[in-house]
Amino acid sequence: MTRRLTPAERLASAEKDFLLETIAEQSSWDRFLVEQAVFHYGTRHNEFSANCLRDVLPELAHGFLGAVINSLRVGGVIEHTGRVVPSTLGSTHGHRIGLWKLSTKGQQIAQQRRARTQQRPAA
């Protein structure tokens, strides 16, 4: 027999579903911007965090940046360095966030993108 959820558990579940729905509704353009920021930082620095990315990105929906970072991690584009830093986002109250680096796969993708950009004729 399954246990019935308490009202608080049902509310938390509904809020989580709403957040996931909001994240899924974000445009592919927002995702592209985050990916570009990741490749920018990843090719110029040994490691980076969401703090670095938030400094150069426009305002994104709550949780979207973390969702894209997780997606890039699962896709093998970035990997965790094993280090953490405090978040600079005020609402997190200094919560620890991961430091990331481009994986070998991520470096190859960044190199291919750079090569394509350099091959385009000037406008």
C-alpha cells in the first residue's frame, strides 16, 4: 500500500512541477546564450561557475541556468572539477555551487564552432 502525501508534500510537488514546466518553456535562444557563455569561459579559463555566467548573461527564468548546466554535464560537454565556491546570487545566501571545466568533448565542440565562425565571410 502506498503512503498518502501530506498537504505540504503535495504543494511542494506541485511547485516543483510548475518550476520544471517554466524551465522547459524557455526559448532555444536562451539555451544558446548559456551554451555560448559556457564555451566562452571554458576556452579562456581553467574553471568557471554559474557566478561567472550570470555576470555576462541577461536575466533568465529561475532555475534555467542550473538546468542548462546540468544538461551540458549530462551531455558530457562540461565536467565538475570537484571544487565549489559560494554563490554570489543574493537569494541563495552563499549556497555552494560547483566549479566546471570543459570536457575533451566540450573543447572539441568549442574548437569546431570557432573554426566555423572564422570561415564565415565578413558582413
